[in-house]
Amino acid sequence: MNKDFYFEIDIDDDSRIRNVFWADARTRAACKYFGDVISFDTTYLTNKYEMPFAPFVGVNHHGHSILLGCGLLLFEDRSSFIWLFECWLRCMSNKPPEGIVTNQCKAIQNAIQCVFPNTRHRWCLWHIMKKIPKKLQRFGQYKDIKHMMKIVVYEFSTVTEFEREWDGFVTKYELGGHKWLTNLYEERHRWVPCYLKQHF
């Protein structure tokens, strides 16, 4: 009934729904003002069809989260994310966000590079820090490691300080061969605050 309600449905060769995108008139209007940086996360609750819910979220002038579009995806793969991002872009007058915050997902990262090549992409620091227990709990000095990692990440405001302290942290606890930490360090420009403060 509302001509400004936007939706797209992706169906397979047997006319079964694969992916869905929608945004109402209020959402589309809000995106013009608050769509400069968006958060995109598929780790929210699934519905009764077990399809991941994929909201696009922005922050308004009151500092409150606002919805800027929604999707349901059959698969969390590169082609599904490309389809969803292209729908969002068409819906929002082909204006890509200046920045996007996501979890660590290679499929999302590849889709962003394809659809939003000039958008600054960062990983959600909260998601990364939430993984510390799962990734590092087996170490005998786990509590000290967790505490020190938080200090290194949050308390050093320059790249030089962070890199010096990270090196000391890894050396002190003999974590040089830890794959998760090594990968995080290689991608530090996507999640460590001192690398992102000029853009986010």
C-alpha cells in the first residue's frame, strides 16, 4: 500500500525463495541522513525457517540505533551477500555507505569489496574480544593473557605504541605461533582502534 516500501525477492529455478530484502519508507528516509556508517551483522536470532536475519543498522543524531534495511538469507555465502548488498544499494539510490562494520566473515568481506569498493570496512571489536575465551582459555595464564590483550588493544592510542606492546604481549606469553592471534595481527587495520580513529 505504501509506494515507498521497497522489497526484492530472490528465487531459485524451482520458484522457491532464497533471499529477501525489504526497507520501509521511514527506513529509506533515515538512510539519507544516517547511512554514512552502517553495521551489518548476521549473528542475530534466526526465524522459524532457520534463515539468518541480516539487518542494516545505523546510528541517528541521538546516538540511537536505527534500522536501515533488512534481509533474510538462505546461505551466508559471497553470492548471497552480494545480492543483498546490491539490493540495499538500489534501494538507497545507489549511495554506498562511507563505512561498514561487520563481524569477521570472509564472504562478507569479499562481497563488500565487490559491491562497496570505496567503503571503509572494519570488523566489530566487540565480536573479536568476545572470542578471547574460546580461543585462548586453554592457556595456563589465560586470565593474565586476557587482561593484557585488552590493555594492549584499548589503552594504546598510536600505531607505534600498539605494535610495540603487541609484540611484547606475544613474546611474554609465547603466543607467536597462535594462528588466531597471528591472523588478527595481520588484519589489525580492520579492528584495532588506533588504526581506525581517523575514519570511524
